[in-house]
Amino acid sequence: MALVELKGIVKRFGGVVALDGVDLTLVPGETHALLGENGAGKSTLIRVMTGAVVPDEGSITVGGTPCRFTHPAQASAAGIAAVYQEPMIYPHLSVLENIFAGAEMTGRFGIVRRGAMAAVVRPLLEQLDLPASLLVRRMSSLSIGFQQMVLITKALMLNAQVIIFDEPTSILSQAETDRLFVIIERLRRDGRAIVYITHRLDEIRRIASRVTVLTDGRVSGTALTSDLDEAKLLTLMAGKASRDYGKPLRDRAAPAHGTPALRMAGLTRAGAYQNVDWDVPAGQVTGVYGLVGSGRSEVALAAFGALRPERGTIALQGRPIAPRDPAEAMRLGIGYLPEDRKLQGIFATKPLEANLTAGTIGRFRARGGRLDFAGLRGEALRLIGYYRIKARDETIGIGTLSGGNQQKALFARWAGQSLKVLILDEPTRGIDIGTKAEIHDFIRDLAAGGLAVVVISSDLPEVLAVSDRIIVMRRGSVVGVAEGAAMNAEAILASAVGADARAA
Amino acid sequence: MHASGFDRTRPLLLAAMAVLALAGFAIGHPDILSGANFDSMAVFGVEIGMIALGQTLVISGGDSGIDLSVGAIAGLAQVVLGRLLHADVAWPLAVAVTLGAGLGLGAINALAVTWLRIAPIIATLATLFGYAGLALVLSGGTNIDLTQQSSWFLALGQGRVLGLPFQLIALYLPLLAMFAFLQHGTGYGRALYLTGTNDRAAALAGLRVGRLRGAAYVLCGLTATIAGIVGAARLGTARPDAGMNDNLISIAIVVLGGTGIFGGTGSVVGTALATVVIAIVDYGLSYNDFNPIYQAGVIGVILIGVILVENPVLAWRARRFK
């Protein structure tokens, strides 16, 4: 018996058809994975289910009753809840206040009844193995993993029968992911219908019993997980034969000799990292693998002048440096692609051209201090062409592009400059497989051209695929450096999570 | 949208508004459409218009950028100028020193905001009181008479060029052109827009966010000082409280002109047109013997009115160009 049935859902945005007749059936006690490239329509489909978007055509039935959601509150009342990748929360309020936001229990004179609310939530927290002391914590003091747990608690409080997870693990550590999977499995066994959206194929096998693949707003296939192998899934998703993902892209470079392009030694910043040594040779890709919170980004930001270390030395081509800000680091020849695209990367309302050239404005000066607009446009068009950024033209706002193309644009902003060292922090997070593979090729090209490239990632197959050597970090320290035959998934994962000392 | 954030909806709307307002007042008093009256409007608008140019840069730099001290700077500039002139300093030198002092006052705001990292509204509220207090101390709380000064100096606010007010032709319009060029034509303008849009991304793209914003405060101090000097020359007197109404009106004009209060958008062209609207309305109301008490309220009504008219226009355009 279907709990939720979507039939023939069509949604157009202007001339773009986001959803083109999508059918989806959700059954109680089943985890249903939703796969698809960026722009395939997954987000729109979720927003239809949660009432944030009203479909142009098609019907939604919940428990046999036809529904028409025009407001999120209606979907929520019908028992549909969503847990987003980056939980939308009220950071300054307590966990309890977040859980009951918009649904406060009130007594006489509208006074909020904290005690009663806490009493309702406590058994739910217990169900999720969360301590009751969590309720009084400020939401902003929690890690993203716990914030998601709070949203799950809220969904349980609202007695949601359908819980949608939108790429929940993309910024979680391994331990947090494992814990989330245990919880999802428990929710499923309680008879709820789970929708799980992800880019990570390995997760599907771990958690989902049924998979639906979306391509260009249409369902290109639905199958039981047990009937699918990885190659078949990839073919469905990309709509084309996919590369053998997870294998090295080409022969690894020979171990480098001589002075590394970038050398950091004994770098320490209390609370972030201690005694970190990184050697980054030119002409190679150095992978840095570690879970979120392992201090990898902070070390990179030290080299980029954005977060100064307390002790230790940084040397560029053998010369000691101490960049005070990113502008100075860039002048020295160091680039850094930040990990958070929206917050640290794009200028959402500005044209693609301005986004591509943001780091090099100073070079486009015409007579009389005027910006060389023709030069800027030419550079933008060159980058758009070379990195195959899909955009109508260079004047379009970057915010209107798909996530993958935004990321390509940011990558191009850095890759297009002449640098000595380029640090890429999560260069492919949250983007589709096709774009990911393209960026991996570009990264290899940069190294082949003599650049010293660092790829920081929490995606192990990615690190293995692009790197010549791998630095493994855990809790602010380097716990292993792998080269050649030592670069295997088990050993690296083991040292990153501290399960084993073999890789060290 | 233009690469540097120029959008033409608001300027067109403001131009239409200026014509409508003028037509409306002309129904009551057709003789408002005389050269002498336009002259008076221009003279009234020029000073606040200059201040609004600098304010536009500050606000578009983002991070709740705002300069509440502009009026106090204008008043303090008048007092400094008055004291110098009374100490028999040659007027060109006195003007130059005053301009330098204005840059310094702007630099204090810049340092408070970018170096000490005090929220702009608090930092410039503090300097508003500081500068205004200093102006009172320096002037002894009284106006300084300048009517006996060199007629060359007084021409800064009373002279005529090509039959039009000197300060409009020789000061305001060149300043407007320079600021428009700075905003839309130079790397500084582009960098300031990017900073206003997303300062974290700007810093990580290698832009010196603090310097970019700091420069906006310094330039704002400069335009406020020029406005103060023009005002002193126009009235032949230096008043410590000369610019007290300008603090908030300059912000209203910038916002009316289409500069987003969150930064990263807007243009001094819009600010200039908003200045025209305000000048016409203010002068027109007085001319039609409107009680001046209501005039402040009218500015508020105009602000809200523009937003209410603009939203449907933008929606219509979005539909048409989808």
C-alpha cells in the first residue's frame, strides 16, 4: 500500500522544464534513494513534496487522499518532513526552540510551555540516542551532524510519516554518517517512508532498497537496489557510459626530488592543528585526506594567509614566507579554492564574468585607470570555453547556473591564473559525476603543466583518483603520507579514522 | 544587470517621478517652472547631493556600511574653514587645509570600521557626536561670519558659470562624473561591488576588503567636506550645526536612488536622480506654501511610494525577459 503517490508531476520555471511527468511511489518501511545529476530535478521534486513549490500538472496522494500543497505547512501537516544538507535553523535559539519553531505549545496568555515541550521531546531524543541536555544548547554550538539530528527530532515530533533526506552526508564525518545511517534504518523499521538523495553510489547499497534515477526532469529508471550494479547505475545517471571511477586517471608521477614548491614545517595553531608538515612538490597532485574537523582546511588557509599559524614555517620554493592576507599570498603565487561555494566562493548576484575575473581585476587596467572591459570579457570567454562552463553568455548571473557550473567557474577563476601552488579545498563537493570527472581531468592537466596542486577532500575515491601522493590528517595532525603502492583505500581510511597504525 | 551592478529600472522611475512632481507643482503655481526657481532647486540640491555621492559608496560596500557622521563632518569643516579664514589664512590654503581635515575625519571613520571592527552604525554614530561636539568647541557655539571674506571664496557658493550656479557646474557635476566613473569604470568600483556582495568570497579571491571599504569612508568624508565648504560660501557664514539634517537625508536619498542597503548594488546615477526628486519636492512644497513640518514626512512617503511602484515594474520586466 503506497503511502505517498506522485503522478505525472510537471513543473516549469519560465521556459525550463524542471520536472517532466515524474511518477514516484513511496511505501512505508522502505528507503527510497533518489539519484540524478545536478539539474536533473531532484531538488524541485523535494520542494514539490514539501509544499515549497506548486506543480503545474500532476497529482499527489497521501494515504489515498488527494492533496494539493500550496504551502509548506500543509505538507508538514500531512506528515511529510525534510532534512536538508545544510539544516535551515535559527542559530541563536536553543535546540528546544528550534524543534518547536512555529509549533510552540502555549498556555494561557500565549505563554510558551517549555516544560511541556521538553516532556514531549525527551522520549524522542531517547529514541535517537541523543542526550536530553541537548535541548538547552544553542543550535549554533552544534556540529552539522547534530543539527541534522535535531531536524530529525523535529520530524518525529510532528509525527512525520515521510522523511526526506537531501544529501545529508556530504558534509558529515564518517562517524556522523554511520550514526545517521543507523537512525535512518531505525526510522524505516518503524514503518516510515524514507527518501534519500545522494551523489554517493556506495551509500545507496548501504541504505536503500529501491532506487529511482532522474535525468533531465524525467524518471529514467526505478529498480530494487539488489538488481543493480554500479556500472548500470552510472549509465542510468549519466545517460552515457561512465569512466571506471575510483581508478587512477593515469600513471602516477615519479616521486619528486629537490625542493618542494611549498613546504610547511611544524605548523601549529592551538585548537586547529599541531606540528603539521606538508611537502607539496611541483608537477604533482598532493592529496590531503581527512575527515571534517581534521584541520586540513585550516592548514591550507595558513599557507593562503587567511588564518595565521602560531608557530612553524612556510617556505615557497625554499624561500620562507609569512603571508598576512590572501592578497599577499596570491602575489607570491599561492591560490586557494575555498570549500564552501556559496559562502566563500561565488558572488551570487553578479555576472559570470565578474566571478571569473574577481581574482585578477588588477591586471585589467586600460588607460586613465579605466577597467579594460574588453580584456575582461575576453578572459571570461576564454575560461568559459576552455573549462566548458555551460552558460548562455558571460553576462548571466552566476547564481542562475547549476551547482556544477558554478563550481567549474570558481575552479576556472583559480586555474586560469599563473600560480606556483594551487590548493583546492573540496573541489567537487556536491556536484554531479560528469562535472566531477571533468574537473579531475583539469586538475591532472594543471599538475602536468608543472603546477604544485593540493587537493583536499573527504571523498576517498576522489583523493585516490587524482593524487600522486596523499597526506592523511586526523585531529589536527598528519598521521600518514602514502605514496605508490601504499596508496590503497583501506590503509588510508584506517589511518584517517585512527583504526590502525599501518599506514603511518 | 550590468557587470558593475547598474540597473536602469530605478533611474527611469526616478526621472519619471521628477517630471511628475514638477508637473504637479506647476498645476498649483505655473510660475514654478521659471529659471530662477530651477536655480534655487539646484542650489538646494547640490550640497546634499554631494554628500549622497560619498554615502552611496559607503553603503554599496556592504557589511551594513553607513556613515551617520556626514552632516557633522560638513559642520566641522565649516568651522575649521571659518577659523582659518579668521586667522587670515589665504582662502585657497584654508580650503585646502579644510579638505585635508575632511579626509582625516573620513579616515577616522574608516579606521574605526575596518581596523577596530566597530559596526559602522555605532562607529559613525560615535563620530557624529564627536565631530559635532568638536565643531561646537572650536566655534564657541556661535556662527562665524564670512561675508567679509574674499569674493573669490564666496563665489564657491554664490558664483555663476554659463549662467548657472557655480557649484552645480564646476563642482557637483564633475564630482558626479568622477564618482560614476569610479563606480562603473574602474577596478576599485568593481572590487567594491564584489566586496559588498560577499565579503568572505572577496577576501578569499584576494581583494583587500578592509582597504576597499576604508577608501569609501574617506571619500565620503571628502564629499561631506566639500558640501560644507560650498554651504559656508553660499550663506557667508560657518555654522557648527550646518549639516545636522544631512545625516539621515543623505541615506534616504541613497536608498531612494536604488542602492541596496545590504551592499553590492546601486549607482551614483540613481543617487543623483533621487537628489533631483528630493530637491524638486522640497522646493515645490515650500513654493506651494506647504507647512514645512510636513516636508520630512513627504520624503518618507516618496521612499515607500517608489518601492511600491517599482516592484510590479520589476515583476513585469522579469516576465518579459524570461
